[in-house]
Amino acid sequence: MSTRLLEICDEVTSYCQTYGLPLEVNYRRKELAIKLLCFYYLDKFHLYSFRGLRMTIDQLETLEMIVEKGSFKAAAEHLYKTQPSLSVAIKKLEEEFDLQLFNREEYRPKLTAEGLVFYNWAKQTLSSFRELRTVGQELGTKKVEPYLTIVLDPLARFEAIEGVFQETILSQHPTEVTFRSEIMNGGVDSLISGEADFAIAPFSATSDEIESVPFDRIQMVPVIAKSLAKNLPTLTAKALKKVPQVVVLQNGDKSALLKKDSRGVLSDSKKCFVTDHSLKHKMIINGFGWGRLPLNEVDKDIKKDLLVIIDDEQIKAFTLDLHVMRLRTKPLGPVAKAVWNQLLKNATVKKAKRSK
């Protein structure tokens, strides 16, 4: 191995340590890593010529999906391809670099040590490619979007969309805007599925594909109608178990809400499920049960003596953090870009107000 190659190997090792990549001290693996690294730094490394490289993005995406889904069958279904075509793609990758990506002795596809190194570099390559594709699409087309969808958590304050109307509805652009309400992780799910362009909701995503910016903090306080509180001996968790807790139900799925660790829900108490936040507010203020509501919404009701704050160790107030989010890989047209910038501006204003 040449002196220059050894120097490059040391550079690669240092790079991997900086970014936490599991590159072992093995020259064979370093040579492979160098090849992938050169996709980013062609001007830095002049040792290799890549004109004959046949590796494709499609092959890397195949590798990525097999690892993420855990099987060739699941990956094939997700990519709308046949299992044999995926096997061919992996075989070509292995033959090109003379390495084994998966352990053939395992029932399910499991990366070899070399395969794990390759996979981590492949993910970086795919991430850069997707960002480049998005930039290219944004630069290459300046067509106005026919429609945009913004998902709002029902707890988001109305000023969340301040300025958005000027960028869309009141502008000369023909873009139609749909505002849709989703609770909890409904906003993130809508972004990932492609049903929404933007979302203001609690941040629950683990994917790097979601760009998320802190937007607002909503203080949720447990309250009960004063007319109902008069009929109870005390406002403790034990006494309130006899009174229905009003809970907003997401997509008809009660199982998640009934878990003991479900935030804010007493697992062993009576429940009254409603379909939206507005109905929850009406049910509570009219004495049909108790529950948590945004302090900014019920402050007037508390001052009017219509609602009473529940003060109990087991039933505490909590803060709900809302984020404004978008899918990084989804190109932004002129209207979408203006809306996103306005939402970020609103988030910045709110952050400044909170810090005072």
C-alpha cells in the first residue's frame, strides 16, 4: 500500500471518528470507504478513477430498504419490485466491490461487518443525493403549486397561521390551501404519507427526513366544571375516578390511550371519548366530566368561576411542545417556500416573546 493511500486511510479514519461511523482499522475496509467518500470529495482525493463505477442509486436504495424492513419480501413490497430483482441488485453491489453485504447463514438478512460499514456510508450517499434532487427540482421548476395542505393541532393558537393568508389566499396565486386538524402524531404521519405539506403539531418523529422547528408551548391544566366539583367530596384522583375523564380519540384507536404510560390519561378511571378538542371543551364546561385544556383557552372560564383547576399529585398540569414541520425531501414551490418562511417567522416571534 502506497504512502499516499496510508495518509488517505488516516484521514478517513479521522472523518469516521468525528461523525461516529463504525469504520474499523482494516485497510480493506478503508479502501472501500475511500471510494464512497470520494463521491463527496472528488477534488480532495485524486487516487482513484471512478469512470468505470457501475453502482447505482437504485442499488443503494435497495440495500437501505432491506435493512430497514428486515427482509427481502417486505422491502420488495415497499419498493413495488420482485424479490429476485432485489437479490440481483445486491449481488451486483457485492460483485462490484468484491465483498459480502449480508450473512447468508442467517434466516433473515443480517449485515456482515463489511456490510455494516458499507451501509452507513450508503445512507450518507443517499441523504446527499436526495437533498441534491430536491434542490434540483426546486431550481428546475418555478411552477406555482395548485394546492397546499397544512395540518394544525387543535391546540395550536390561531396566530400560528398569521401571515399565511397573505402568502396564499389573499395573494394573486391560484393555490388552494386546505387547513386540516389532527391530534398528537397525526401531523407527523400526514407529512410522512405525503398527505400534508406542513404541520404544526407535537414532534414525535424519529426520521431525519422531517425538518422540525420549535414553535409554541401550550400549558395543559386539569379542570372540572364548578357545578360538578360541588358534588364531589374532594378533587383528588381517587374521587375523580368516579367521574368520566374526557379524552380526544385519535383515529378511533382507544388501545394507545388506555396504556398506563399514556400521557395525561388515568388508566383505571372512567373515560368519555370525543372526536375533537372543541367538543371536549364543551363537555367539560357543561359538567360531563373532567380533563386537561389549554390554559390560554380556559383562563376566562376560570376567572368567571365556571371551571376549577384540579390540584392533585396524580393529576398534574403539563406543557405540550408544538413544532412546525415539513418533509425535507419534498420540493418547495414558490408559494410553499413563502408559506414555510412565514411559519418560521411566526415561530421566531413566539420564541422571542417566550424568552422575555
